[in-house]
Amino acid sequence: MLRDDLSDRLIHLTRGKSATAAEDNFISILCDRSLRGSGRDIRGGFKCVCFSEAPLAKISLMLALPSQLGCRYHPFGVMVGKTWLFERGGRPVIYQSESEYSILADEIKYRHVRYEPHRGIDYSWEREWRVQTDVLDLEPDATTLIVPTREWAKQIRDRWNFEDSRAKTLFGIREMLPLEPFPWHFIALEDLGFPIRYEDEV
């Protein structure tokens, strides 16, 4: 069924106390080729990597109007297929009252998200998925990088090629080994037509 509120892709956006911190976190993801699990906002001490199944166009709107919508994320992230994450244990969260946590089987308690709209507690707009893991390895062929602009993507490619070339030159093997092709592919949020601001406020 074709619907504009559903997607077969899942998105993980980076957080940070500032846009610069979020950008640094994103660069670390590229270098490590992985996402690290966190227990933040997850009851029971579980470590998970979290995603949203909201379509990218909807998320882009939130990023374009962060102050109005109370968005806590920045325009850097990764996008993977639902099937890819499902095969690695990823599942939608279960939105329910806090009292219902205890009735969940232990092996799925990591999926609990408190939902009590009569008390103003409603995160269902995040359309969250979780995979319980300390580290989720990313495969460049199965991952799309989300960045704010085409220029930002170009700068990362240029930086990659420069550092790869410099490393090979330092080790004296410049003529023996070609540059490693940049393994990632991008989607720039500016191409979706939303003005994305990601610089730190001055």
C-alpha cells in the first residue's frame, strides 16, 4: 500500500548538545562504521540503537523547524532498510502505560516506551524501532548517509581522499596501493526542499 506516512526505511539521527557535537558524533559513526547502543531513556538497563520509521520528508520538516516542534536531533544520520534491521533483531517499540511494563516477557522489555497521553506523555510521533545491541555494524552498501547539504557531502569525500592519500604517502606505498574508494552514499536534506539549519547559534 502506498502511503506518505509509511516508509520501508528506518532512520537514526545523531544527537548532540550542539550542532558541532552532533556533527562530530556523525563523523565517528563513519570512522567506526557502526552505531553504539545506549541505555538512555530505556527502562531496564538495556542498550539499544534506536531508529524512526517516519519517512525522511516528515523528519526533514521537523529538522527545518526544530524550535517550533521541540526537535532534539540534528540533520546528520543513517538510513537502513526495515528488512535489513529486522534480520538483525530490530523491532517496533511497544507504546504502553508504565504499569504494563511488568507484563512484558523479559526478552522484549527493551521495546517498552511509556505512553500515557492523559498525562502528556506521548512519544508515539517518533515511530520508534529498537535493536538491542552494544554495537550495530553498518554496511556501506546497505546504508544511506543523511547530511544537510551536498556541499557537506563533498567536503567529507574530499577529506576522505586527502587523508587516505596522505596515509599511503607516509608509509611509502603511494605507488603500490590506489586510493580506497569512498564507501558511503549520501542523501542531502536540502534536495528535499527544506531549509536545513545546522550551524550552532551564535
